[in-house]
Amino acid sequence: MNREALQALCQTFPGVQEDIKWQEHLCFCVTEKMFLITHIHGTPCPASFKVPEPVFHALCQQEGFKPAPHLGRYHWIQVADLGLLSPEEWELYARQSYDLVVSKLPKRLRP
């Protein structure tokens, strides 16, 4: 998986918007709430996303994964390189993160 493929995947979800934050982070949002963050430059390309608590603890035990800086307390995980996950795993985790964020939105704001 590369940055462009991840970007294309995230754009398939309803109501997704992209935003550049902190000068170098490409953020994927739904109604202004982030669900996935990656860098716009550099290789390897890290990414962060929200996961359920049990998945968070399991992923933290794997090499190349750690709690996302500033967001780990909310069960966001950071993967050091997009290539550590298969396209199928990215589809699962990106969709799961999107769904977790959407589930917290007021019903009138959900896409």
C-alpha cells in the first residue's frame, strides 16, 4: 500500500474530506473529525488511525506499531510504514477507524 492507494481508499467512504494539518500531515476527516492521518512527504510513510481498545493493545505489541503521539490515549495507533499492512488490512483498519468516528457523531451529522 502506498500513500496514493490509501488516499483513494479513504475517498470511497461517504462524506470524507482531506485536509493538510501541521504543515505536513494529510488528514482524512468526516464532518471535520479525523479518522486517519498520514504524512504528505517522506519514505517510509507512517500513518495513524483509531482502533477499538482491544485491537489497540494487541497492535501495540507488534513491531512497527505504537500508540500515536498525542492521540494514543484515545486508542489511536501509529504504524511506522504503510507497507507493514496489506491492502486488505488497510481496508479493514481505515473503515473501522471511519466507523468509530462516525458512530460518535450526532445522528444529524452522520453521512
